[in-house]
Amino acid sequence: MRYSANHKLETREKLLQSSAVSAKASGFSTVGVDGLMKAIGLSGGAFYSHFSSKDELFASIVEHELRQSMERLGADQDRDKLERCLKHYLSMSHVDHPETGCALPALGAEIARSDVMIRQQAEHWICRLQENWAQVLESDSLAWAILSQCIGALVVARMLATPELQRTVLKSSYTEIGRQIAGSRT
């Protein structure tokens, strides 16, 4: 059977998308190559025609996911848009559906344990997001604090078993971030 010229690229993109969802939902290290390929209807052996190793796939996931986060969270922001973005970020929907959300709370620990190339790649996109927020907020340190607080709040909320307590963590974080932003306006 002949495949179209774009077949390999399309398959690689499907594998990347499916693997990112799986990694954010269950952790990257928990799923083997066979499981990743089975999710898109292919055999495990076909994996190596798209990536040389599982580590290369993880690097591609990190780059792809953090670029998307930058596009969603960083582009064309003003303070009002940033505040709306933060409200969505610190939501129960984001807690309940890590597979569709930001990769940093879901994959941060795995990124931290990765080789220096992957950490540098993550650093690049995190710094771009921080720089964008710093420009909007007119404060480098406030941008770092809010970025860190958002990721941390989501991690803590996901660790908790009680939805009411999860909502309390999210609401408290959103309220405090709002105070920080309002204080920076004066």
C-alpha cells in the first residue's frame, strides 16, 4: 500500500498529540512505546520511524506543549486578558482535566529529572512566558511569583482528594494573585 507524501508527518503529529495527552494525564514514564503506538492504532515497531528514542519523543512533547502554553498564556496580553487567563488556569476544569491543560504542573517533575537539553528547552519557553507577563505587569519578580504560584496551586489542588478543598486552594491563589496585580498598579 502506498502512503501519501504527508503520511509520515501526519502519523508523527498524531503520535505527538496522543503521547502528550497520555503524558499529561498519567505521566510520561508510565507508558511504554507499545502503549503509545497502540493509542494511535499502530504497532510498537513503527515508533522508531518517527523518533529515535522515547527521550526524543519526550523532548518533542515538552517543546510542543510549552510552545502552545506560550501561545495561549503569553500572546497579546494586557492586564485584563491576563487576569481572565489566570482565572481559567486556576479552575476546577484545569484540575480535573490535566490532559487538556498546561504541561508544567503535569510534567514538571519529569522535566526536572530530564537531561539538561530538555530542561534548557523548558527554560526557554518558561522564560518567554515570564518575560511576556513581566512586560504586562511591569515587574520581573511579580511575573515569576505569579507564574510559580499558578503552577504550584494547580499541583497542590490536584494532590488533594476533596473537591471543596481543591476549590479553596484555587480561589485563595486567584485572590492573592489579584491582590498582587492590583498592588502593582499603584
